[in-house]
Amino acid sequence: MKTEPEAFRWLWPLFEADKPQYSAADVVKLTDVAEHTLQNWSNRGLIKFKSTKAGKGGTRLYTKATVFTIKFAQSLIDLGLETTIALYVGTRISQQLNGGAAEIIARIGRRHAMINFIYGANALISKRTGASELAYSVQLTGPGMPDPVPPAPGEARSLAMVPIGALITEVQKKFMPTPADWREWTIAAEEPA
């Protein structure tokens, strides 16, 4: 079974996830984050972007992985996590989704099982007791995946279960608002590169 990135052309959330392709206006539309907040996070180096031109006057382009990081982080901020921590954890979720795709598809197997996992996925967020802000762990769970391992008593505490599949769907519906858009994209993605 193919597990390299081009094997996921049919799965929009993973396809070209690391390609800088979304403007700041696109990110604002897809994530519902305020434009000044996006600019603040970018200026502070909390999220990555690629500029089309060095210095002033260039357009900032963001990757799909960054769009999802922002969306995941926004849900964690809504749950009360501090922005820096939420963006760190959001990045970890995106990395596990994108970087672990080969492992996930190898474990799950069939294409429809992968689709069920991506759109039904959750992330269990835990923090080691008394640890720094970088001591957060993320476990992806969902259809076809093993149940999350609860933290050992006294070692860590579970903070939240984030419905990442629902958040991915929310972003995708803004990108492709109608079922016809989804079908058109899927057909185009099925064609060899």
C-alpha cells in the first residue's frame, strides 16, 4: 500500500499540507481568527508563514497544516488554554495528523477507514503534573485507532478532548461549500499528477 504524500491526493486535509498556498485573508476566512490576531501571531513567530518577497510588501502565505494548527489552537483557547500553549498543542496535533499519516494508513488499512479516521478523529490533550508549558502530550483517537491510554495517576492530567475531525470538516466546508465542490475536487485529485 502506498503511504507517501502523493498517495493522499484524494484526502483533502492531508493533500499538499505543507505547501504555502493560503493568504492571510484565506486563513481568516477558513479559521474565523481575527486578522489582527493572525498578524500578531505571525509577527511574534508563533505561527510560520512564507513571504513572497523579502522585506515589506510581500504577501504572507500559510500552509494547510498551519490553517489546521490555528483552527485547533482556537478551540483550545476557547477552552481556556493560554495562546502560546494552545498554538504549541495545535502544532503537535497537525504534525501528528500530517507526519503520522503513513503510520495511520498502515495501521488502519483501507481508504474508507482512513477517511473515517480523519473526519472522526479526536485529540486527547494531557499535561504532566508540575511540568512546563512544553510538557503537553497529544494522543490521536478515532475510528480504527486504539483507545487513548489515560495518564497514570499523579503523572499527568487530561485537559481536553478536541474534536479535530469536526474542526477539519468545518474548515473544508468553507473551502468547498457545496457537495458538488467536494465531488469536483475529489475527481480532480484522483487524476494522476
